[in-house]
Amino acid sequence: MFRTKSLLLLPALLLASLAWAATQWVTQPRQSELTFTARQAGAPFKGSFKRFEADIRFDPTDLANSRFEVRIDLSSVDTRDRERDELIRGPELFAVEKWPTATYVADRFEARGGGKFAAIGKLTLRGVTREVPIEFTFQKDDNGAWLKGTGLVRRLDFGVGQGEWKDTSTVADEVRVEYALLLTRS
């Protein structure tokens, strides 16, 4: 009798656990972008990463079960300046031969009201992991959702800048990261 009741409860428990899970989203890479703005010799320059994957599980009503995991192919950096891109990929900055990927993982979220949110996640870059807060908006419609936001990264905290590139009068320490991800339900 106990076993029969347990078997009858199993489907109900499975359905309940699915209802509590945050929505899994699929990033549409052609419409999504991950960019950054840095300052070199006092002048801003913009770049982007052409290849990245974002595993997004998010529900504004279920922040406790939400999670972001982003993997960035650092060799895909593009600042529209071939010489600068090679330098960024090189051993004194990203060192992509040793550390080809950066990751950002967030599982702590706060609602800020009006469709605005904040997350505290961990960025791993050049083998160094540090907490990096981000702010974002989440706008959902019948076709999917847009997740757009910003964060500030201090490059020297991650060792991005060896030798002469440690000098912040040449390249500023703060780098502004921006992203716009088009998401569809999985």
C-alpha cells in the first residue's frame, strides 16, 4: 500500500519541481552581442567578442533558482584594429594560448524594480576568479526575451596587463562591459 501511494506521488512531485525551476533560455547568437569599452591614451575604443555561449536560466519571479553561465572565446576579440587585437590576445594581456576562455557564473540575483535586476557573479579570466557585479534589464514578450546590461571589470585584478601594460596612464584599469542577449525558450 505504501509503495503504491509513493508511486502515485512521484509524477506530482516531478511536475511540482518543474514548476519551481526558473525558465531555461536559448541565446540567439546572431542577434546577441557582448561588447566592451576601454580607454587607451585617454581615448575610448570599443571591442566585441564574436564567439560566446550563454547558458541562461532566469525567471524574475524565481531568482533563487536562476543562474547565468557565460563562456567567452577570448581569441574572438575584435576591436577593428588587427594590430591591437593581436596585442590583446598576446601574453601580456589575455594570454589566449594559456587561457583561451573566460567564464562568468552568477547565481545570486536581486530585483531592483521596473524590470531591473542585479547579479553578483564570478568572472574567471587568466586563471583568476573574482566577484563582479552586473546590472541588467529583462524584458519578455510572446517571442522571447531581451537581457541587456552592463558591468565594470578592473583588468589588473585579473592580471590583464603585464609589463608595460600595467601602467594605467596608457590603458585605463576599468573596462565597461555591455551585453544584449536575445533569448528564446528552450
